[in-house]
Amino acid sequence: MNRLDLYIEDEYRSDRPFQTLLYLYREDRGNIALSMLFYIIKHSPEWLMPLVVANVIDILSYPNTHSSSGLWLNGTVLAAAIVQNIPTHYLHIRFMSIATRKMSTNLRSAIARRLQQLSIGFYYHNRSGTLQAKILRDVEAIEQLTNDIFQYLPSIVLTILVALVTTAIRAPWFVGFFLLTVPTAIVLIRLLQKPIQVRNHVFRQQIEGLSAHLIEMIKLLPITRAHGIEEAEVRRLEGKLISVKQAGMRIDSINAIANASSWVIFRLLTCICLMTSAWLAYTMQLGITVGDVVLLTGYFDTLSGSVMQITFVLPQISKGFESIRSVGEILECPDLEHNQRKTTVSSVQGFFTFESVSFTYQHTDRSALINLSLQVEPDETIAIVGPSGAGKSTLLNLIIGFLRPTAGRILLDGCDMNTLDLRTYRRFLSVVSQETILFEGTVRENILYGTEQVKPEQLMQAIQDANAFEYICKLPQGLETKIGENGVKLSGGQRQRLAIARALIRKPRVLLLDEATSSLDTASEASIQEALERLMQNRTTFVVAHRLSTIRKADRIVVLEEGHIVEIGTHAQLLANQGIYAKLHALQT
């Protein structure tokens, strides 16, 4: 197990966000500590200023008992404290950056690793925009949480301690007065903590929904334009934007109440401190000097400002903790494809046995497949046909291992697939589907995706066998041509031939063709069908097709209806039976 797996399986606890935050920095606590130390040093002028000003005023007020050297000493101390801010601020930022950037990189890598381990069912219930928001926005919020907890809070606490200790030395009677601010802050925090947390949770969900909707809107742009429904789509988006606006306004409202209440209360207390200390100095009681008035007022202002900062930072901390909980929805999700400690697949012959296989999706009463039994020989081509909802896609997902039977079992070369490490099995598997999945890169990169150490002659052979050589040669940079996001610069037939070349380069033993030619014109279909026939040679192949003309050469055709196998045979046998297959064939011809 490598280091990043520990994020996923061991210590991440979204119900204990502070403990989880400490765990995320377990390797960089030294850098965090150094950053905190330099932040405290750089912040020291804020604590020294009231004391130096008070000393200077006392020297000026009582020249007979103080020498002028005291003025220069206080000024030198203050100037040195101010100048040191440059190197200490740099070092504070440097060490904090090392820690936070490493944390965010590791956390995003851990999320990506977890996304690769989650079952395909997880993605049926979570939109890509929501997952994207967790990887980007929530990790950024955790970075900000780091600054709030390891930078601002320690500084605030130390500022309060310095103010209390200095006051206790110069005017001990005022310590009790200063301590009144602490229970005031606690009361404010307790009153506002719950509504802030609830509103942050709602706002986070609204942002995730907006992100998902934006990605969906971009994908639908061609359809939106083709049907002239731009305004309707804008109205849909505006509905999401209004919901985000309202959730954001509710957060802003509670923050405004918190900030304004804090400001008024602490400024009133500062005013009371000023007038009380001034009256004591004026009446020469408790030994309060003019300098003490400035010191007490300055420190009380610093103290109240620090406590106010706590109320300001509180919503950000709440937001950061909410982001830890949000990331936990991925890192703690139990919907995993479990492959650890299972048998590694080192070779595949392609012999499949389906023993009374049934499958029912969660939250549904109707089974997608019911008591399906079938034996498939190595290098045999099995076509799967049937009306929509018959269970064809479910059967393919069971063969890939994306789904596991809810009853019965599937044997691969005599081994129960539940006992196999499916990741190693899929190295011998290729899928060519109706919707070709390509990424924004070159033709070469898309063909070689997921393979290593492919010789140039092997690459060229795969391209020629896929009937892709001619059109690739005509591209501006040949194999190095950028094809755009999801291959938008290529036609449907060109994209499909790239997918076939990608499948060929892997030299699979098991091949799944999921309506691979259904969206193509007749000319493209003929060329691709020829490439597919090359691809299917000497491989166990499962073909799902609506165009029955493309599966005439299959060794056997399996006809599904409502999850049951209702017919099995060759094309000629099924036509002679005059059953469901014959009716489907008649409709198409």
C-alpha cells in the first residue's frame, strides 16, 4: 500500500474535521510550526506599539524621573520590530506554502485515486460537476482553513495573552475588566455557530449543483442550438443562479449580523475602558498614569479586535470544516470495487459460463436480468439483441465487471469472477462503444492510451487494420494532430476507427462491441464493419447491435426480452424459428 492510500482507508474522518486536518499535515507539521513561529515574530509590532507609546508618553509627562535615552531605546526597539517584518513574513509564507501546496496535491491525488476505485454505480448517482467542485473548490477551502487555524487563531490567542500579561503587570485591576470580553465572544460564537454551519452546508450544495449544471449545459450546446431553445436553457441556468444567490445572501446576512454585533459590542467596551482609565488617571487613583491610559486603551482595542477576528474567522472555519465533510463523501464512500487480496489474472482464454445469473439495480423492484444461463467458448462471437430495456447493457456491464450478479455467478475460464482482481482481468479486455471516448490530445496519444512500450510497426499495423491509415495521413500533422476535446475535430467514423485502433493495440482476448456502428452512415459503417471483423478474429466477442444486418456472421445470437433469454441460435436458425428475432429482422428489412 502506498502513502496516498492511507488518506482513503485509514485516517480520514469527516465527522472529526479538526483531527482530519491534522492528519492531512502529518508529514509537514514542522513546516506549519515554523510558519506559525515566524508569523508570531512578524506580528510583534502590533503588541509592542501600545507599550512603546505608553512608555514614550510617560517619559514626556514625567521628564524629571526619566532620561531622554529612554526615548531612543523605545524607538529603536519599535523600529527593529517593524523592519524584521520583511524576512519573517517571507519565511512565514514560504513554510506555509510548502505545507499547504503539498497537502492540496496529495489530497487531490488521493481523491483521484479513490474515484478510480469507486464502483461505476457511484457515478450513476453523482454528477461530474459535483465531483469537480469537490476536487477544486473544496480543497481550496481546506487550504484557507489551514491559514485560519494555524495562522490567525494562534496569533489572536497570543495577542490576547500578551495584552492580559502586560496589563496584569502595569494595571492588575483591569485584568478582570479585560476578561469580560472572553465570555462575550463565547456567547456570540455559540449563538452564531449553528446557523453559520447550516447555511454553509446549503451553499456548498447549491454551488455543486450549479457546477454540475454548467458542465451539462456545455455538453448540450449543439442540441440546444439545433432546437432553438437557447432562451429556455438560459432560464434553467438562471433558476440555479438565483438559488445560489439566495443561499449566498443568507450566508452574507448571518455574517453581517455577526460582524456588526461584534464591532458594536467591542467598540462600546473600548469606549468604557478609555473613560474608566482616564477618570482613574485624572483622579490619581490605583496608580494609573497618562501612559497607562494609552496602554490600557491600546491593549483593550487590540484585545477586542482579536476577539472580533475570532468571530470573523469563524464562518471561514465553518466553511473549511464543511469542505472536509464534502471531500469525505468521496474518500469515505463505501461503494468500492474490492480487488485487494483477490486472485491476479495473468492470462485469459475467453471461456465464460453464466450460471443462473440475475441482477437487480438498487432502489428498483424489477430485475434487469433473471436466471440467465449461458456458456461461451473461447474465440466465439456472441451477439446480444432485444428491445430496449431487455437487459443488454446490464449483461455487458456484468461481463466487464462494473456490476456484480445479485444472484448466480459468472465464471471466467472456470474461476468465479467474484474471486478475481478485475483490474488485472480488464488488461485482456477492450470495449468499442457507440459513444467513442477520446481526450484532448494527439491521434497517437489517443491510440496508445493505457499501453506501454508499443513498437512503431505495431502502431502502424493497428492503424491499417482499423482502416484509419488513409485519413490519418491527410491530417495536418498526421499522428501528432490535436483532435480537440472528445475528438471534435474528427467525424464520427474517424473517431470510431481511432477507437478500433486503440482496441487492436491492446491485443485483447475478450472484446465487447456496444452498438459500435449504429450512429454511422452506410459508407462509414461498411469500412468500420470490415475493421471490426479483423478486430474480432481469434477473440471471444460479445456484440450488442440494433442493426441486425451487422451480426449475421455471429456464431450465436442471444435474444433477450425483459431480462430473460428467449432465443439462442444462428441468424438462419432464428429466422426459421419465426420468433422475436424474426419479427425484429422483418421490421428492419
